[in-house]
Amino acid sequence: MPRIVLQGFVSQRSAHAHLLKHVLRVTEQQADAAQDRERWEQLIPEPPLVADVERRRAAVLAVLSRVPGCPVGKEGVTEGRPCNRCQDDRARNVISHEMASISAPYLAAAQGALDAAFANPDRHGPRLVAYRSGAGRTVETVDARHVRLVAELGEDGAHARVITCFRDRERSLPSWWLEHARLRAAHRRAGTLESIG
């Protein structure tokens, strides 16, 4: 079976931003923070991921508060995408180390979505859409667990880096497949559709 291997996120800032927002629920809008619609604890058991979202947020904020230079931990900035503006390399490296036990299964879930695209092909081939964009080549897929992945495909076509990964449990899989069909058709018309597998 062909396989595209994920090699992390497009950047360390992006990895932290997605982990803190989607999985740890720390940088979600305050009104939505306690509403864990993505339910990552269904895919990442406790430990390492605390099942209760309030305890999860408190535990993560306690860790981040001990990281000098982290705007989330030291200043309590949880809105406005603070990770994307972080300029402190040392703080980012410490956070990557502290969050490794959770970020590893998060990335594994993203890899699982990509693997499922090849294991469960549709009439077009792997159940994904690949296309050329201003940033290079992009692949998009969603799996039966509602893990939605968008990744930047590497030059060799065998590796990719995560642009975004989240769960949309409120949207049906048939609606995702329909969106993929529309996206595939639009890129075919534009001449930007890529063939994978």
C-alpha cells in the first residue's frame, strides 16, 4: 500500500497552536473552551490526555506557567492565536518537550487519517484530494473518526507536514465526501489537481 509519512507540522508555532486549541482546549475562545466538541479523549486515552476538559486545561496552564517566555502561561493570553506570535525559541523548545506525550498521539491520529485514505480508496484512488496551491502541493482528507487533516506534501511525494488537524464530529462523513468531490472538480477545472497513489 502506498503511504505518505507525516513529518510533524509545517512549523513549531503551528504545532503548538493546533495542540493547544484543538486537543488541550487552552487557546479556544473562552465561551467555547469548556465545550469540548472535538472529544480527543476518545482517541488519546488518559494518560496522557486528561479526559475532563476543565482538569485538562488547568493541568496544561500549570505547565505553561512554568515556561519563561510563554505568553499563554505567563500572561494568561489564551485568545488571538498567541502561539503564532511567539518569538521565544527556548520557550517553544521547552513546550515541545513538555507536551511530547500528547503531541505524539495527536500526530499519530493525523497519520491514521492519511493511512485510512489509502486503505479505503474510492473510485478516484486514495480517499483524499491533492492539489497544487501557492504554497506547493496540498493534500486533504477526513477519516471515519472525523479526523480532518490538511497537509503540505513534500517534494518527494512520500512525506508531508501538517497544516491543520482537527475533529469535526458534528459534520457527517457523506458531507465531507461531497465537499471533497466539489474540491476535486474545482481543481480539475483549474488544472491544479494532483494524482496521488
